[in-house]
Amino acid sequence: MKIAVLGGGNGSFAAAGDFALSGHEVRLWRRDAEQVEAHRAAGSRISVKDHNGRHDVKLRMVTTDIAKAVSGVEIILCPAPAFAQSDIGRLLAPHLQDGQVVFLSPATFGSMIFAQAARDAGNRAKVSFAETGTLPWLTRKHGPFEVAITIRAKRLPVGVFPLDQAPHALEAIGRAFPHVIEPCGDALSGALMNAGCIIHPPLIVMNAGPIEHFERWDIHKEGTQAAIRRVTDALDAERIAVREALGYGAPHFPLAHHYAKEGEIWMYGRGSHDRLTDSGDWRERIVLTEHRYMREDLRLGLSLLVSVARLAGVATPLANAFLAIGGAICGDDFAQGGRTLETLGLGKLQKAELQTLLRVGF
């Protein structure tokens, strides 16, 4: 397949390297011209480290020209943080072509941002937008052009906008991710599978002291204690209640399955938490007021959950509490703005109207 990967972070490098390792033609786009030139000078190669060793792969293209990167590709994968989606969506919108699939992993309902950007740009190409519940790789960059993949996803629930185009989108995504894609309905269902806004807010807020005290802190190792796990499960119950109130069926991929030794397999498979902590890659410096765990997962992820919960008539006391505490940590009011149905331009729609839009598109 011809695949474009947008961004220069951990997820983008894991995607580009892993797709190239699987034999796909990969084009990597990023905005940093200096880094692009350095990457080209290094041969447009990425070193991928996984449990099978080290693999040196070459990308077809590394560029700052987004039009060139996406021309003629089947899938455009954008694992960039949610707060970058508006800018990237506007840059991408004029260049989308019939039949392409924009896949966001995950997205916090970012599929709507990309679809709206295409509409606002006057681009009427028949494009599908899809999102899933987690990044398909547990990964960290180990150097400018080197990435370590600790785990590849075993199950990826995917929602599509508009839902009427799901067969085409899922078939294409399934060729890029063989045997792991699981349809979960429309794009909002996909957004409500997002694990980041459930796992990270309790871990950073309830570990705020040690995070600020120690130079590096592993929120998934020492930071994951029984008291915090109980809160995580309760927050996840709010997410699942919203899904059920909107009529989305199981599986809901409860986060508890990520930690379980038996029972239903979660997105990353059995034993993924232990492999994550054993890697040591998540012992890192976290600046609470700046990190994407706060600015993306807590502020945007939970503001979306609270907004959709209001539409569904579901109480979300924990999500509201974490928004309030996170805002206090950052000296901001996270209850205002964020990513809500209102800020997405969907606030005036009733539930049935929103569901129709999600099914047939604009």
C-alpha cells in the first residue's frame, strides 16, 4: 500500500518505521524543515527496535510538502496529538482525493475536525475519516531517527465518518493493520473508545506530588497503585455509561482488561502493562502544565466526554472533578472551551440529528 504518515513524534515514527518494515511505500510528512533535511541527509531511514531485534528501513519520502506526501496514497495516518489536529487538518484539506482514508489514532473526535476542514476548504472528494481508541503501538523514540516498539496492538476498535462509508474505510485500514481491526460503529463511538483520557488523568493528578518532586517518574509503575486503579475504573464506568446511553453496544474495551491477567483481551493484548513498565521507556520527565497527558488527554479528552455525557443525560462527577483539578494545576479553567460538541460546531444538534450526521455526513 501507499501510506502517508503525518507528524514527527513517537507514534508517527513508529507508524512510518513499522509500515516500511511490512513492505508498504511510506511517505513521512512533518513541518520541521530542519529535521526533514537532517532525516534526508541520514538516508530517509528509520531504525525500528522491537522484540525481534533492530531493523533499519528506508522510507520512500520524507518531506515538508503535504500535497506531495498524500498524493495518490490510500491511507493517511495522523497520530499527532489532538491539539495539533486543527492546524494539520487545514493544511491537509485541499489535497484530499477520492477514495482516501484519513485514520486518526486516537483522535478525541478529531475525525470531525478533519472532515469539517475538508468541507470548509471546498474539497468535495469522497474521503472517509476514521479513529480508534489508542495508538497502535506502545512506543518511544530513542533517537532522532530511531524508535522502540514495545507492543503492537492486538485489537483496534475503529469508528468511521460518515458511517455509510465504513466498508471501504475498514477494508483499507485492515490491509494496513491485518487481523486487528474491529468495527465499532460511527466516529463518536470510536472517540468514546479513547483510552488516553481515562488512564492518564488519574495517573498524573493523583501522582502530581512525585511527578513534580522527582526528575523522572514512571506513572505506570510506581504511579499505578490500587487506590488509583479504583478511581480509573470508576472514571471508565462513566465513559461506558455514556456509550450505553447513546446506544453503542459491547465490547466497550474497559480499561480494567489492560491490567487483567485473564479474561477478555484488551487493545494491547495480555501482559501489556508489565511489558510497558519493564521497558523503562515511560520513566520520564513530565511537566504537568505542558505535557500532552494534561493538555490532550485531560483537557480535551475529558471535556469531550463531559460534553457528550450532557447530550446523553449521563452524570460524570469524576470527569468533571479531574477537569477542575487539572485546570487548577495549570492555572486555567478547563471547564471552559476544551473540545466539546459546542466547540466542534455540533452543540445545537439533538441526539437523533447528531446520529444522522454521523451516519450520512454533511
